[in-house]
Amino acid sequence: MAPMDRREFLGSTLAAMASVTIVPRHVWGGRGYTPPSEKLNIAGIGVAGQGGGDLRAMESETIVALCDVDWQRAQSAFERYPKAKRYRDFRVMLEEQPDIDAVVVATPDHVHAVASMAAIQRGKHVYVEKPMAHTIVEARTMAAAARKAGVATQMGNQGHAMESMRLLKEWIDAGAIGEVTKVDTWTPHAVWPQGIGRPTDTPPVPDTLAWDLWLGPAPARPYHPAYTPRVWRGWWDFGTGALGDMGCHIFDPVFYALDLGHPSTVEASHSTFVPEGLSWDKKFNHESYPRSSIVRYSFPKRGDKPPVELTWYDGGLMPARPAELDDGLQMGSTYGGVLFHGTEGKIIAGAHGAGGLRLLPESRMRTWQRPAKTLVRSIGHAKEWIAACKGGAPAGSNFDYAGPLTETVLLGNLAIRAGKKLRWNAKAMTTDSAEANAFLHRTYREGWRLS
């Protein structure tokens, strides 16, 4: 063989290299390996409790930052993700750490919107716990901003990904109970104090808690353990009551199965327990939510689907037990339930994704031919959002879906406050009551903003 000079050698080598298939990094890493370059950099805002659970569901990605105002409660997250940078103020975190791709917001309700919007305006994908906002204006603003920014979103409505959610819609679409004209929903919550007055003593703020940051956009008040942790849900300034806590879960199968859209009217009644310091001559307790309430929504006709009356019960109040439900069977679950009234029967379901579907009367469960599965099944609630962040299809509870759902939930709280029937103009985002309209949004403390 004749000797090869340097130019011939390089030419033949380059040609050989060009014919070789380039093997992606994940192949060399083995089955299930995802190279760091293909992982999201995720930050948690509110990482104790539910926030910690949300992050654990996203450990296929890289947790790069943790933000919490109470570092003692956040300690378990700090220990689980020791390489993640730690912050108390999400505004500082987003400013100082541009490598963040996406954020998980699991703060008390009153901070959901300001934290989410701060991320959206920087082009970050957002997963926020339910309800996605504390006010109707916040919910509408968040959905519009996310749409404009082109970021992937998801509200923490885990039941939306469940198999029973798809089954319910397929059954109703197949005419299992005829046309649905009425739905009852309920929860035993609140399981925290409500119907109480503001405490008057002023204990010292725990050393580990940044109280001013915990207050965020809410009006200033002295620290008290009556507000945090967990019990913040019962205070108007911080939570959204039993309806805000469980309504997004329990209304979800109703909205999904019936394509409800926006209600036309809403009215409410509630318990009238008078806490210490609040006299009978006061119209309403604007410190904390009532101990129990009933909220009635009217939804108009949608195409060929009839109008629907949706009723909500909380605080131990319940709709009448259907006569068709066999004795000994629990009505719903420990979290609550949903009862669909159709022209040809009923469907009863547990809370959180309509688990435990049953046709009523019970004989229908044994004789009815179930329809074919036609709806796309979920890959998992967290996985949907992660895939959407990487350019996949929108997550099932994205803000375009979760926004109207959240608005409807919060509209019920407006009716509780107004004490009268409200007519809702969703397009104009207003009611026919000036008193109720005052609570569509609120003024933030100095230093906090929505946009």
C-alpha cells in the first residue's frame, strides 16, 4: 500500500467521521438518564408542607433554589436539596439567580399572584398551588400575562390528572344520566378556626420567621400564631376559606365534564356566629370567614347543553342524601363530594378528581354498558407541567383552564361578603353590586405589586 500523506489522512478521517451517527448524551448515560442540559432548573417559593411535596414530584429536574420566609419549617427541604441556594425573599431570588427556568409557588393564598407574576414577567414557567389567586382580578391578570409571555403554567389541582376525571366526562358525554341540570358539591372543611375575631395580644415574632415578608402584599398587622402556619386559610386577608381551599378540587370535575364556563348569577348564605369583640350591629365579620356557608351558582345554556344550577356546602352542611344511594354507603369521601343530577339518573363521586364514581340507582352500575375510552389520559400532574415547560402540550390545569375555575370559586366568596344575589358579567369582570365590586381586588402594601 502506498504511504498516505497528512492531507490525505485528514481528508479520509473527516469523511469517516461524517458518516458516523452522533449518539446523544442520554444514550451513553443509560436507560432513564436525562443529561443536565435537558433538565429544568426549578425554584421553590414556599417549600414547607405542600410546597415540599410539589418539589418531590419534580425531582426528575434540578432543584436550584429554595425560598421560604420561615427557615425552621423549610429545614426539611433545605436538607433534601443541599445544593440549592436559599432565600427568604422571592424578589431577591429572581433578581439574583437568572439560571432559574421555572418556579413552584406554594405560599399562603395572598402571595400566590405576586410571586407568580414576578416569575412570569421574567419569562419563567409557573406552577402555583390552588387557588391560583386571592382575588378575581389577580386570576384574570395572571392568565393574560402567562398567555402573553408564552410560559407553561399549571395550577396545583392534582385530581385533574386522575383516571376518574376522564371516566366521568366520558360517562356524562355518553348520556349515562341524560342531561345534567343540577349539581351538589360539599366539603366538611373548614378544619381550622373561622368565624373568629382578630387576636389582641402581640406575642414576639419567632426568630426564624420573616414576618414582614410573610405578610407580603396584605395589610400590616402584628404577628400572632393564630395566622400561621396552616390556619391562615380562615382569614380574609390571607386565605380564601373552605371554598378557596377545596372548591378548586371539587368544582374541577364539574367544570371539566360539563364545560361550565362562567356563571351568570351567584348568591350565598352563611352561619352568623358572632365572635368576641364583634357586635350584632355589625353587618359582617371581615376578619375571618364564616364557620359554614352555602353558595348557589347559575350557569347558562352552553350550546345544546342545558343550564346548570351548582350548589356548594361547607362547614359540615350537606345536600340531601339521594334516596337511590344504598344504605351503608358513604356519601362522597372524607374530603367531600359531588352529586350530578341528570334527567335519567345520578352520578355520585368523591372529592379530588371525582374518585369512586357510582351511577345511581345502584342497579345501573351493574347493567350499564360503559363507553369506550376516548379522552387522552394524563402522564401525571407534575409531569404534564414539566413536559409543557419543555415545549410539549399545555398542562391540563393550565391558567387558561384554571383561571375561570378560580374566578368562579372566588366569586362565591364575593357573594358571601355581599349578602345578596349577584349578577356576574364575566367579560367586563364586574357584578351589579358596588359593595361586591370593592372586593374584586385590593390595594397592596407599598413595595408589592402585581405587574
